[in-house]
Amino acid sequence: MSRIPLVFITGASSGIGQALAARYAQAGWRLALSARRADLLEARLLAQGLGADRARVYAADVAQIDSIAAAGAACIAAQGLPDVVIANAGISVGMDTAERADLDVMHDTLMLNTLGVAATFHPFLAGMRARRSGTLVGIASMAAVRGLPGHGAYCASKAGVVAYCESLRLECRGDGVRVVALLPGYVATPLTARNRYSMPFMLEADEFAARAMRVIGRGAGQAIIPWQMALVARLMRLLPDALYDRLMSGRGRKGRRNS
């Protein structure tokens, strides 16, 4: 009898994380779900009839290294070493470098969105290398491709995820461990609901999760979802700075904290 695979997902209480958890559950996987709102996750799993043999919740703050490391260790002790780890937890807040308070926003964003990815992978990497199998997935963003006005913290954090995942992919070459960076375009979630600008090619969270599962299964090193945004990314990279600056000059900015 084959072992039922296990996926560990952070930020699983809403948005992309919730949709990924639902998709993996539908595919018959066991779930190890992490979020700060553990009570909300546990109630949802109970309502779905998923018992401890199928799903468990680990309360953790991904921005706190010891917190998410402890959650990973607890997962291994209770459910075993995951086959796939998805570092999805993140925040998106606008910033203005002239405002002192927004430097704290940048600190918090980098801690959660970038360092949190490495902290999520940390407890599982040695075991995956010893087993010579496993997939580590960092959820980045199209915002990693080029800077966007008012998005300095978010763009920097997601560009960091892409660069970090590529570095780790090279480090794991030959170890049997795959490292994947996913760059979503616009996905309908509570985070994007607050955006004040147009969001072309937006996907529902469930559709994004379905496409992401296929990409993760292939073990691609990096992928932009949906494919239309991959074409946009190519164009953005090719545009000269002067032209790109003019195109972005009238773009709406993400709301700042408490604004």
C-alpha cells in the first residue's frame, strides 16, 4: 500500500493558501496547515470532515523564525516529513520612504515575505536531502519583476523570494530536492481586494491553486501564473527605464498601513 503524500502550507487560513489546501485535499493528500489563526483553520477542517488522520493545524507566526521552525518540527513529529512544502504566508502594504513609520512596514514585510520563506523551509531541508526527495515552493509575485510605485517593500520582498529560491535550487542540485518559485499575477484574495488600480488577467484563488499544483508537480524552477502575465513580464523586462517610468507614472498606489 502506497503512502499518502503530505503537503505543508503556511498562510493557509485564507486566500491562496486556503485554495491550495482545498485542492490538495481534493487530490487525496494529507494536510499540514500553518497560520496564526489556528482556531479558524481547525473549525474549517472539522466542518469539512477532515480528521487528524488527514489534516492537522500548527499555529505559527512565520515572521518569527523560532515560531515557524517549531511548527515544522511539530509537523515532522506528528505526521512525518512532507513531500511538498509551500511557503505562502505574506503581507502586502504600501509604503512611502519619507514616512518613518513606513520603514517599520518594510521591516515587517521583509521579515514575513522573504525571511519567512527561508524559515519555513529550514526544518524540512535536512530531512529532504537525507531522503533525497521533496519539493520546496516559495510564493513570490509578478511584483518581483520590476519595481512599482508605492510598492517598494512588497516588490523588494518578492524579488528576494525569487533570488533566494534560485540560490537554494542551485544548492540542492543533485540532492533530489526541487525548489520552485511561483510568481502569481493578480489573484482574487483579501489582499488584492484593497488594491486601487486595474488588475488584468485576474484569477480566482481556486483556479490559481489548480494551475499551481500542476506546476509544482512538474518541479519547474520558476513559473508565472497565468501565462498571459508571463508575456507581460517579458515585455516589462525589455522596456527601457525611461519608457517604463512614463508608463508607471499614473499608476495607483497600494494603500499604506492605517491609511
